[in-house]
Amino acid sequence: MTRIVRFADDTGAVSTGVADETGTIRTFEGAPRIADLLRLPAADLRALVEATAASTDPGLPVRDVLLLPPLDGLMELWAAGVTYERSRDARVAESTEQSVYERIYDAARPELFFKSQPWRVVTDDEPIAVRDDSDLDVPEPELGLVLNRHGETVGYVIVDDVSSRSIEGENPLYLPQAKIYAGSAAVSSGIAPFWEIEDATALKIALEVRRDGAVAYEAMTTTASFHRPPQGLVDHLWHSQPFPDGAVLSTGTGIAPGLDFTLRGGDVVEITIDGVGKLSNPVRGDQAELDWLVEAIDHPLKRRAHRTAASGGR
């Protein structure tokens, strides 16, 4: 098992590399950013990863570095909605404009929306947040496609598309406010290479929300329940616009808690996807607690103070 990672060393210098099952990271030569890797065709990226993993470089212990979100440069995080068999019913239930979601379920064009720039994305053990002007907020556990500049899927990550159901439910035109805010986008730190995932349409996704030491909500789904194949989402996203440094496309959720459940500050959200990994994030009830993201743009080691545990890199 290998993972493509982005990390900072003790000096704050940021690099990319390949992490193996022994907990060793070997740095890519000539590719300090994930964006540099995503400028390569898929076959060239695979060759680079495999050559680096097999090199005699002793590497660095993952415990001695700080793993960072796997987005940088001009990359963008996008997301899709109403892509699972279950998701249409949930969106209809929460919305005052039900026909919008009923129509898009079988429409030729999917729902795609911009989610985040790289600097706003958090990763393993960093806090996500709920809006203080929303009273119904949920995690949305999703499989993320890592796409190179050529529109090829070169890897997979876990994405939590944290959302305000009350704001979007009031009016679909409020979707940007419901979806894009500090603490609304979490992505797992390791990219699972495409050649290690045999079938991305047959992966189990599990969600658990813990509150005061107990399980407040849990559910499972599978990507076999996709109503829209992932490649169709990629084709629509790439239509009429370039992504010079690639992108991550979150493929929608098949888990929708009932309207009697909402995230609260102090909760811990844990998402696992077979073959891809685990993403765990504490929940904050005040966006001011995410102000450190601005400082972390130029000083990545500032992230360390806001992590709740060591998930690999410290």
C-alpha cells in the first residue's frame, strides 16, 4: 500500500512524496507540489511513484513530519450533489423547493459546485465547523477523485462536504453559503493511487459521529449505489474549462441523517472508505476557531497546534 502525500518538515519546508506501509516517506524529485504531480499524464505519474517507492533513499519517518492537505497551487476542490439513489429523497425532504432536486436526479446534466480553494481545506484531526447562523448541519462523507490536468483520475481521497441543510433547504440559491465557509471542507491527507483501487464503484463508506464519548450517529453506504457514474461527473466538470494544476472532485454522498440530527461543537466525525483510508475531525461551533487557516498559508507548521491527535504525521 502506498500513499501520495504532501508534508512539512521541522523547518516548515513543504514537499511531496510517497509513503509506504512501513511509515516511511520518500520525497519526489522535481515535484515539490501536488500540482506538479498533477501536470503529469497518469502513466508518467505511476512511473514516478513506483520508481520513488522502490528507490534506495532511506526516506523520512512519517512521525517526523506534518502531513498536509493534498491540495495546493491552482488546484480546486469541487463537489457533486444528488448522485446516489438515497440522496434525492434527502434533498427533497429538507427543501422548500422540492422539484429542483427531483428534476436533477434524472437530468442529463449533474449538479456540480465549487467547494474550496486549497488553503481553506483541512485534513486529518484538524477541526471542521458548523455555521452559527444555521441550526441543521451535517457531515457528508464522500469519495473524492484526484484528477490531473488531463482529466484523468489518478487517485482517491476521503472528503467531508460539511453542509448547512437549513440554509440550503430554505432556498437552493443559498447553496454557496451552505457549502462554502471556514471549516466546511476536509480531505484525507493520503492520496490512494488509482492502480491500487480495483473498482471505485464498489467501495464501502462508513460514517460515525461521536458525542460526549458515545455514538450519536452512524451509517454506511457503498459506491455501488451511485446513480451517476463518476466518469460522467468528470466529463461535465472538464467541459469548457481547464484545470492547469488538476482538481479534486467529491462525488456526492449516499448517507443523509434524518432531520432530527445536527452536528454540534464538540462532536468528532470519522469517515472510512475501504481501500482509501480514514478521516477524523473534531467539530467547532465558531468559525473564528478556523482563523488560523489564514496564517497557515505561509506558515504550515501553525497547523500543528490545532490538531487533536497524531494520525500519522505529528
